[in-house]
Amino acid sequence: MKRWLWLGLGLSGLVACGTDPDPIDVVVPQACPGTTDQSLPGTASSSLRAQEPADGVIITFKPRVSANALSATADFTAVVEREGGTVKRRFPHLNMVSARLSPEALAKLKQNPDVLSVEPNRRVYASSLPALPPVASWQGVFNRQGSVGEYTEGLKLVQAPQVWDANNDGILDANAPTGEGVKVCVIDSGWDSKHPELKAAYVGGIDYVDGDDDPTDQSEAQGIVTVGGGHGTHVAGTILAQFGADSGARVAAGQEPNGVVGVAPGASLLVARVLDVKGGGSTDDVIEAVQWCQSQGARIASLSLGADSSSTSEQIAFDRVWNNGNGLLSIAASGNEGTHSISYPAAYLPSVMAVGAVDLLGGYAEFSQFGAQLSVVGPGVNVLSSTLLGAAAQSTLGAGTAAFTSSPLSYTAQSSYTGRLVNCGLGTDRTSCGEAASCDGFVAYVDRGDIFFEEKARNVIEAGARAVIIGNNVPEDGDGTFTLGSASSHWVPTVSVSLASGVSLKKMEGQDVTVNVTGVDYQRESGTSMATPHVSGVAALVFSARPDLSAAHVRAVLEKTALDDQVTPGFDEKYGHGIVQAAKAVELARTLPQGGGPLPLP
């Protein structure tokens, strides 16, 4: 039974003829037991936009000719610590350390004649030399037969199947480049080690967030495990998701049962985790990660992350691993703010390739940042790829014999509930559901409008709702694409429906309806983060076809063979050189002389 709280409210100020009015009792229902928690989210904010303070500073000091790099860095670390600072990371070969110091200690350190520069260890966000060690290829034999249904729209746009399945029969062509023998290092939020699309390709990883060798996309503190958003898993799947039948992962209704295949399904995967479960990281971790990738024999570093401002320390690191075009090929996202500026590290020319986004028809994506440093573009709108197991969701909604299309809200709980449908209006507070609400449970119908979806959900859950249906109020928006803001153990299955479906459902008030939300292992995402791994995968195919080529040659091949847009022929700041084209790139690469010959390419 619902419990009620009676509040006597005196109406001082509403006095007539010198007599006080009688108090009015306002009935406010108490929250149902177990439905309230301080962790329930309020207004949501994107972790990719919330600017956090820098994590200390990065200090570059003068190299000492007479000392080796390790001893010189140790000496300078001692200097920092004598000033009361704490050194977080050391970069011996770059003459750098990252550290945390008080303002007074930092001011004093800047006066040290051995200090060349001090800059913020800025935050980065998801929006990824000497002769290389021998390439460790697959831990097992990768599958060579699958289904053409695994070929995503993005895969086809960049011509990947034309490289390794020219006759489109669902079988990898003999001797075709697949990325085999090429290590791609994904510098991102980590990965899901259990995902069947990825685990066979994995050859090593490191976690700079938690400080261990397990780059799983989650963190644990005080016994509580917080799972990330699957960003790195999505990126990795676009590059090298496995080909073949019976992946074992769950797909949404109507999708290819075998999941997806990556641009370079034969490539090997290295994972360097630098982004936390909120999608943020620090510059020094990126610097450390890109050096680690090179030390592990990677030919490509894929970075679907960035920051608004440049960092001299970071640029030095990328220039060093680039090694005048003879080292690591770093490929990074241009950013998602739609502005005339490329984010960093993507904007570091020539050591990093900046990647912008187009939609699945090849048109410019309005969110894609652009500028003179843009190299190429790739598919970055509504891209289907792997995500954390069960993290994506699909929903069904039924009332009697009637079925309604619906979309699960982000962060919804995954379960099934059948109960009476109660119209809760706009869900602005616990009273919105009226006397039909009961702590015994019901399905709340709530109209879109006035307040955030997470507030609506919180209010009706506290009134006793065990499932929530959000009715859209924009006819052309269909079911809508909505979110509950962030994860919470108090959420219930929550879905959205179109305006037309909402009208029909409200006529069924009092009838039993069933809301069912189940987890799937693939989802569609948008951003230059999604475009970047398409380009990284194409680069892996070129390296696989011509392992003797340098990073500079592969970059040149990708740019020269990119599909030019028809709007502004030639290089332009929104499309760069165009959409990467795998088949054309491999074809050109195979015509080059041993070692690639002189640059620029003729």
C-alpha cells in the first residue's frame, strides 16, 4: 500500500477581514520503499565535454650530454621531489617528467636553469625510430569464411571487402591482404576481453588508468566495479572484428547473426588504456602509451581521442615515434564540435593523420571538425560495431495482441515487466501518476517535455513504477533517441515510443502491458571516433600488402587514392583528400618500388 505524508501549510498573507483561513492539508505521497538513493542522477552532462582541471604539469628539462637518459631523468626527478613535488611519470628518452607540485614549488622550479618548459598535463577525451621488434602475429588461425551480411555500410564505403573478398562470396580470398602480420595499437578506453569478435586477435595490452597490465574497460574502487561505455571496444571492432559464423555474441533483431567484420580482420590487436570509465584521460598517459605501442612492434596507433589545445610535450612524443616517417603511423580523430579547428594530437603535422567523418552516403558530417591539417575522412555516422557484452539494448513493447515499436533509453535496466498501464502525464513529481499508482508496481506512461528524462524516471519509480514508457512529442522524430543520463542501480526497463504510438497507448490505460529490454553486444555510434578506426584498418591492409613501406609512404598512399568529394574537387578542409579507399590504396601500394621510392608520390 502507498503511504502518504500530510503537510499542514499555513497561508500567511492570504488574510481576509482580519480572520486567518483554515490550514490546507496537501497530500504528498512518500517514495515507495527501496526506490530512492542519493546516487540517482540529476541533470546529465557529457564526460566528453566537461572540462576537468589538468593533472599537474609536464616538465621538459635540458638534456645532459655526459649522462645517459635514465640517470639524467632520475637526477631531475630528485630535484622535483626536493621541491615537494610528486613525479607521476618519467620519459627518459624525451627528457620529460610529469609531476604534481604546489603553486609555490612550481614557481621556484620554473627558475631552475635546467628547465626548458613547463606546461599543463591537460586532459584528453574520447571523440586512437629504431627497427621494430619482430611482429608477433595471431595466437591462432583466424577464420577465413563468414557471411557477406557482416559487411557493414562503413566497410563497403571504404572498399575493404573488395580487398579480401573480391568476388563477394563470404570467403577471404587466397593471398589477399587482410591485415595479417600487422599490429594495430588502440589507444582508448580499453576493451572487453570476453567479446568474441576481438579476443582471438589480442596480443597484449597495458592500463595506464589503473596502473596494471589488464586494459579492461572498467575500474574498481572500494569493492565497487564501474564499467565504461565500450568506446575502445567499438573502435577495435571496426578495425579487426573477426570474420565467420557463430561469433557467439548477441545481436539485435534483424541484424546479421554473425555480427560484423572489421576492415582488417587479420590484424593483431594491442590495447593501451588511457581513458577512464568517464571517457577522460591525461596527456602524460597518451605520451606513455604511444611509446609503448611502438615498443611492442605496432605499425599503427589508432587514437579516437583528443583535446582542444596543443601540447609541446605531446607533439615531441608523436614526432619521435613518427621518426621522420620511418616509425609509427599515428591516426587520430579530428574532433566532434563541428568547428574550424582540428583537435590534438590529430593536428600535429606530419606525424599524425587527422581523420574527419562522413555519413554512410559519403556526405560531410556536420559535427566533424575541419581545417588545413585534415588528412582524410571515413564513415563516422551510425556506425555498427562491437560494444561491451550486453551493454547495448533492444526492446519490445506489447499490450494484449498489439505490438509497438520502441527504443530503449541509454542506461536503461535490462529485464521484463508486465503490469497495469498508468498515465503519469509529464512525470514532474511523485504525484503525477495519481491514485492509480501503487508500490505493488505498474507500468508508467510519461509524455516527453518540461524536465529531463532521468528526472521523469526517478519520479515515477519512486511512485512505484516497475517499467517506464516515454512518449515522444515530435512526430518526425519517431521513437526518439533518449538517455537516462548515467547508470544507476535504481533504473527500471525504460523505452520510448513515437507520438502516434503514445496516443494509442494512452487509450489502453488500465490494461496490462509488457516492457522487455534485453542486452546485445553490438551498437551504432557516431563521431570522428568511429571514422578513425576505418582509416586505421585501411592502413593495416596496405601495410599487410606491402610490409616494406614506411609510415610516410602508407600515409601518402592513403591520401593519394582517397575518393574526392564532388562538392569541392581537390583537397579541402572538410574532406581533406577524401574518403579512404582500401582497394585503390592496396593497388597503388603494390606498384611502388621496393621501400616505396621517393616522396612525394608521383
